Amino acid sequence: MRGGIVMGALRGVSTAAAALALAVPVLLGGCSDGERKQAAAPVAAPAPPPPTLAVTPVAQAKDLPASTEIGVTVANASVRSVVLTGPDGRIVPGRMREDGTAWVPDKPLAYAGRYTATVTATDGSHAVTQSTEFRTMAEPQRQVGTGLYLFDGLTYGVAMPVVVEFSDTIPDSARAAVESRLFVTTQPAQPGVWHWMSGRQVTYRAPKYWKPGTTLTVRAALKGAPMGEGRYGDDDRRATAKIAKDKVELKVKNSTKQIQVYRNDKLVKEMPVSLGKDSTPSSSGTMVIMDKQESTVFDTTREPGVDHYRVTIEYAQRLTWGGEFIHSAPWSVGDQGHRNVSHGCLNVGPGNAVWLFENTHVGDPVTVKGTGHQLEPGNGFTAWDMSWKDFLKGSALPVPAALTPEAVASATPSTAPSAPQASPAAGMTTTPHESPVAGPGTTEPGETDPADPDGTGQEQSPDAEPGQ
């Protein structure tokens, strides 16, 4: 019995233990089943989309302008190189526009020439290349004369605008394309905008006067560029010039009849002046010294009216196309500082005229106030006689966000745009040409200076005569 009892007890224990033993694996199996499974394999990242590239002109295009650029449309990559080969087999240098949409040759293409462009883009791992071949047009018969009012290698005042002039009116429909071919680089960087004063003149400036010591590099890349109505630009114009190391500014008040001369914003000299009389008032506004002549002749004998004169003038500095100058007027010394007796010019004494002539630059600003006669837009270099907001309205291209009136007003020296400014292609460089640069006011053999149509060296604009 004991043995049976023992055996029975043992069997009972064994059965319970067995049941427990069977139960435990079930419970353990429920907790550890996932731990015994292998981790899921990582999902492979999708392959990046391949780089794509499209190039213009289309293959075998013909009769293209000499201003043709290599258009580039790229996705999932960046342009690594553009190689343009000319008719002579040589590589044509150039560079990308700032927005990356086109590559601009550094010089105009030859007329009736065959060119091959090869563009390569890469995403860092893969490259794609596309080539195109095209021909340029024959030299066009209808050409628009172009001029650049900037002389290579010269030094100008802080208000000197970049002015491009045309022999014929550029229609509204062509102005954006023409403007896109005008390149300005400043060092240090001072981004600016173009403003169409009229269909025959476009002007470039920054929101503020140029910093003293600035280098201006300009290319009017207009040879063969479409000008509208079947006409094309006659030539490329280039110049590299410096801005003077000092900011010189003249301020004239009719109420005091005094000229105040500031250098780097400090008053350095004051002198009496006689302005235009009531019948021929001087213009009020901000003008720019356009030209300096130690001796010239003012001749109004061929102009309408009876108040004609012809007189030699010393130390003349032009302010307007209409004939307003600062100049020596020994005949009106007694009136200077007291009465206005001129035909519109700023009359100063001989000694003061010499001092001004020696201490000013073409491009220095001259602001006249209180004459009651407002300066007419375009009568001289009038880019500074308007607000920045109004100046921007004259651009045929969209204004960069950094140059809107709001952005300019909120900018500080540390936050203002600092990238080298090239309008509109980044890094556009120019090669200095012989000075002077051909253009209005600068004549080549066989050309006529519009300010001197007879080639006599005499100005055609009215001014004060002796005794007035």
C-alpha cells in the first residue's frame, strides 16, 4: 500500500509536473516566437532619376543671329561644361548665365558661320552629353547703331550711370531681349537695374551711388542681336572704368545762390553762383556732370529766336543736353551770389571755375534746388532724379527680389546682396578695348558727333552771353 501510495503520489506529482512542463513551453513559445524570427530585410532606396539634358538651338538650325546663346534645360543634374566650336575649329569662350538657362559666348558669333555646341551635365555619378550644330545668318542689311557712354580706362564720379544709346527706336516688344544682352559687373558688388529712358536710351544704376574705388565692367553684347522690326545691332561695346576714390558732390540752392562742394560728405568749399534768369531758368533736380571742356564755343546763331550769341567759354562742365553747364563767367561776377542773369547755366567766377574743373569728375552729382523749373527726364544723365521705386518701373525685365524697394530699404551693409553682380549673366567678364569706346559723343572716322553735327568743335547749346 505504501508503495502504491508512494507511486500514486509520485504519479500525481509527475502528472502535474508534466502538465506544468507542457504548459510552460506553450507560454514561453507565445513570448519568444517573434524573437526567433529573422529581422525584415531593409527596403532598397529607389534609384535616383537619371539626369536629363536638352540643348538649343535645335540641330541643323539655320540663319540664327550672331547673338545666339546655347540654351540649356537640365534636370537631376548640373551643367559641367559647354564647348562651342567655331567655323575655324577653335573653341569660343563663354560662360553660363546666373540663372543657368543659357551659356553666353564672350564675343559675337561670326556671320554665316557653322558652329557645334557640346553640353555635358552630371549628377555626380552619371553624366549626359548632347551636341547640336547650327549656322548663323549672313550679315544683316538693316542695323541699329549702338553707343556706350563709358570710356575704357577712365575714372568717373560716384553718380556715373551706364548709358547705352541707339540710333533708332527700340520697340517695346524687343526691349526685354535687348536688355538681356547688356552686362554689367561691379567690384565690389553693387547690383543694379536697367531703366529705359526712351526707346533710344537705356540706363543702368544701383540703388545708391557707386562706392568710391568701384570697378565697372560693361559689355553691350549687341552685335547681331535682334532689335525688332527686322533690325539687328551693329556691334559689341565694352569698357572697364573706375569710380574715383573720393565721393564729390555739388549742391546748389537758388535761395542762397551758393554752390556747396562736398567731399566724402564733408563740406570743403562754398562759392557764389548766378543761375538762369526768369525767362531761362536753370533746372532743379539731380544732374550728373556729363562732359568737361577747358575751352569751347557756345553758338546759338542757328537756333530760333532773336537772342543769338556766339562766345568762347572757359572751364565748361555739361549738365544737360539742353545746354546747361557750370562754367566761368567773368562778366557776371558782380551778380553771382545775388541775382540770376544766365540763360540757364551756373555762372561762377574764373578762379572758382578753375577750382571746380580740377576737383570734379565726369559722373559727379550736381543737385540744384528752388528754381521752379523741374529737370526733364532724359535731359542729360537723369537716372538719379527719380526714386528707386520709379527707376525700377523702367526695366523691361523682372526686378530681382533683392532689389525691390522693400528689400533695399530693409537691407543693411551686412545683409545687402553680396554676390558679384553681373546683369544678367553671372561672372561675365570683358576685355578692355581701345579708348575711347565708339558711341554717342565719341566718333570714329566718317561718323558725326550728335553734339557737334558740323564737326566744328562748337557746342550748339544756349548759355549766358557776356554781360548777362
